[in-house]
Amino acid sequence: MLHIVYNSVLCEYIVGQLPKPTKDDLVPGKLLLKVHASSLNPADYKQRSGGVTRFLVKQKFPMVYGFDFVGTVVGTPKGAESGFSDSDVVFGMVKGLNRGSLAEYMIVDEEICVLKPENVKDIDAASVPLVGITAVKAFRKCGLREYDPSEKKPRVLVTGGAGGVGSCAIQLAKHLYNASFVATTASPGAKTELVKRLGADHVVNYREESIEEVFKDEPPFDAIFDCVGDVYKTLSVLAPGGGVVSIDTAPTAESVMEWVEESGVTAVVPGVKGFLGSSIGAAIFNRLSGATKIRNILAKKNGIYNSVIGTGNGRIMTILAKEMENDRLTGVIDTVYPLKDGLKAIAHIESGRTAGKIVLIVE
């Protein structure tokens, strides 16, 4: 089957052939999918380049590219009950490092899958899982609650609103968390117009304006979600008792441990869990990453700081599927490529010049 793979950290991507998985490869809790579409995320190429991951877990190669997927169930485990049947169309994000959605077929954990709403296109479904799961986890860590009419309507700031995570976060802030005001940052022109269409009430032109100056005389924000590494530029505009979360700055030991547990990763580098799980190890990690510095700054206003790492999550996918079915959340797509042009797609996302997601369809 056609796939896109790399054989070691920092090596070249390869478009090639691998043996097609079959029903005989399935064990209870797994599904065999014929992939319809996938999407790319910075997490894909950052992992390929090494990054923090190589110090946490032992990676197995060759590794097929891709976290997000939408596809048809073509196999369930023999003799085992399953919540899905052949011909069901499902979507989701793989757990941990069990990637492989840039391929014609893949085996996935059943628990991370949900049925794709019939009124949602494959390319839209493929674009949402990783960014949606990440955004929901981030807002929860900020202290927001979904579907709660009694909750105070929060003021939310999302940096990098035209990116994959940011464009999803703006929509969720408005519709899932009932935000009264959503601000974001974007470059002028097309990206500013995009985030306005998604629901942003105010757009900061980060090339000419600063967040601190724009909002210094405005009511502060209850939740701040940093998607581009601007967390220090936002701290002064957080409300007392509010929450800040970043996916690009100052990872926390708690978020890493949470990712390890939720993703079911077992090939952890010896000593990592013990170190990060200890109070001393976590304190050292957080100080070195910069998380402790941010928390000390926010402590003056009783604010909280966390980082977040997304992984496959069927419960959150159920929420996202409902939002998409009810037209409250849509995929924001920059470009669509066929799988055979996957290397061009990867080069595109690595360029950093995208608005929304890069999607690949399997023909």
C-alpha cells in the first residue's frame, strides 16, 4: 500500500509501499480502516526532527507520518465485540506515537474513533481532530467548562488565530464555551479576514501592535490560549484567577506526564517517568522549561499556567463531532493534496506559510 514514512530521526521522507494490514493483524480494541483523508500538523515534522520526544520515548522505525484520519472500517477483530461495524465511517486522532494516517490503510484504537457526521465532508473531518482535542484540553486547563449556561461568559484571547489550532480554538471559544468576546492575533489582510469570519471580535495586527498596549485599558481575559509562543506578551492582560495555556512555550512536567498516561505510551526512556513524576524532578523540569517563571509572575494575580499536549481521545472527539454536525465547528483548510504528492504537502506545512490545515486525500 502507498504510504509516507521516515526511517529515523532527521532522515528523508519516503513515498513508497508497505504491506497492507489485514484483519488477521487485529487484536481486540483495534480497527482496520481504509483511509479517506488525513491532515498535517507541526507535531508531525517536529517529532521527525527529534525534539523533546526522543528524550522521553523510544521510537520504532519505520514510522508512517500522520496523526489525523478519517476512513471506513473494513475490519474488526475476529471473535471480539466492537462498537463499530464494517462500512462505518469514523474519524479521530491516533494515540501517542502510533501514527500512520498518511497511508491507504491503517490500524487504529477503537476507543479514539467516533462516527463521522453524514453532513461533514471527509476533508473537514480530517482537519479537526488534533487541533480540536488540543483546544478543548487547553480551555479546560484555563478553567472553562463547555455546555454550561450558568457559567459566566468568558473573555478569551487566542494567539495565532489563523493557524490550525488557533482557527479551531476561536470557533470553540465562541460556540462551545460561550465566550462573550474573543480576541486573536493575525497578520493583516487575508488572515485577519479569516479569523473574523470564524468569530474573532478583535484582531491584533501583531506586526504593528502589541497585545499589552491594545488591551491595557480593556477588561482582562479570563482565558488565554497561546498557540505561537507569545505567552509572555499576554500575561499582563490576564484577569485575576484566570488561566493561561501554551502549546509552544514552557512545557510543564505535568503536561508531559499527562500525555504519557493518556496516550498509553509504554516505550518510555528509563527513568523519565520516575523523574518527572517526583516533586523534585518536576520542579527541575519546570524551572528549566520556564514554566516556573511564568507561574511566579501569574501568582501575583492568582492566575494559573499550564501547557498542553494533545493525543487521541474518543470522549473529546464525541464533543467535536457534535459541534461539526451542528455547524458550530468547521475545518479551516489551506490546501488539499493527493497522497501521492505528500512530500509537497509536507514541504508546504514546514514552510510555515499556511492558514488553517493542509489536508491529504487518499484516491
